[in-house]
Amino acid sequence: MAPRAFWKGYLKLSLVTCRVSMTPAVSENGKVRFHNLNAKTHNRVVSQYVDAVTGKPVDEDDQIKGYERGEDDYVLLEDDEIEDVGLESTRTIDIETFVPTSSIGWIWYDRPHFLTPDDQVSQEAFSVIREAMAVTDTAGIARLVMYRRERAVLLVPRDKGIVVWTVRYGDEVRDDSPYYQSARAQTPEKEYLSLMKRLIRERTEEWQPAMAEDPVQDRLLDIINDRKKSRKTKKAPKPSSAQKHDNVIDIMSALRSSLERERKSR
């Protein structure tokens, strides 16, 4: 059963409008979550805001947002003032610009959401917008208030629906040139490259979700289940740090050994 939509509104392109619903494409509901407890009483520990100078608790009604412009000097803004900035884009995804899908670097993609028509009447308009983007290999750009902030969103057609990606803000993406400038554009030896390609082919499989399973989650669940049964758990032995590897290696022998090990394991 599909989860309930967390957002409903309209998809608009020029004069074409249709009702749509949106649901996050990923979920963390299955993750193991812990509460902070008092070790002596096992009661829940609650957090609260306190005045940094007086140390006294501050009620939520007495809190206000402040932008620091100098030491102990702030520009004060009410919550209503901050929210009013982007209210126009709360319920309508108005596509104003299209870009070639291939022109968007992976680093700009943030959170994915499934967008689908919300009723039978909207099916046709929705499918026309989706198919036109698919045929032209383009993605739509719009603005929308999500997670209490106005964000740029990217609409990418996929199967019978559209994926709405929140796009990272420009000041969040770092220029990669300072990090990669030390990497030389060196052409590898043909023999090395040939062996490396063989090694990659030996390890190539079809993608499946099991490849991205969380082993820590599984181990935590095992510990919790053992504790539920009142069994004592033993700590897993830590990997030995005694073994050290020489940084200087023979690439050719390492590649050949890797291929040989792959053949034996298979």
C-alpha cells in the first residue's frame, strides 16, 4: 500500500494545470532510533533552550530568530516575516524553465519525491507534460516551499510519473578544482589498463537493493533482540591494527593477484 501524500497542489506549465500529489521517494522510518535516558532512573531526558547568560529556561513563545551582524548584536526577525518570503510557491509547481537533463551535475541533486496526478481529470494534462519532457530529454525547473524553505526543484520524467528533486542551494556546492588539481592527467600503461578492465568485468553484476543494505542496522537489531531475551551479548572483536601495508606496491603484480583471487572465489 502506497504511503499517504505529504503534499498536494497543482502542476502548472503555461496555461496547462493539473492537480498533483507528492510523496518522498526515500524513508528512514525503518532505522533504529534511540532515546536519551537518565542512566540512574531510566527516565527520558528532555532538551530545552536556556538563556546563554542567565542559564534560565526560555519558553517557545519568548524565542525569536536573530541574524548576527556583530558581537552580541543581532538583526531580529519574527517567524511570520521569514515564512511570508516564500508563501506564493507553497501549493503550485509552476515550471518556468527547462534544461537538458544531461547538463545537470549529480552534485546538485538533493532529495527525490514521487509526483503523480491526484485525480482522473488530471491524468491527461499530467501525461502530456511528462511525455513532452521525456521526448525532448529535458527537465523542468520551478520553485516551491518545502521543509519550511523556498527551494528550486527539478522535475525529471520517470516511467509513468515525475521525480521532483530538491536542488542544492548554490552556496552549498563547493568548486571541485582545488581538490582535484593535484591529480595528474596521466595516461595509464596499456597493460595496466587492460588488466584493470578485466578485474572490473570480473566484479560487474546487475544492481540490486541488497548491495546498499546497512550492516550496522542489522547488528544493532541483533543486539536489541538479544537484550529483549535477557541474554548477555558479547562485544564483537575489533579488527587488529597490527597489520600494516607498504604504500609502495607493484601495480602489475597486484592486478594479477586480484584477478587470480577473483577466479578462485568464483
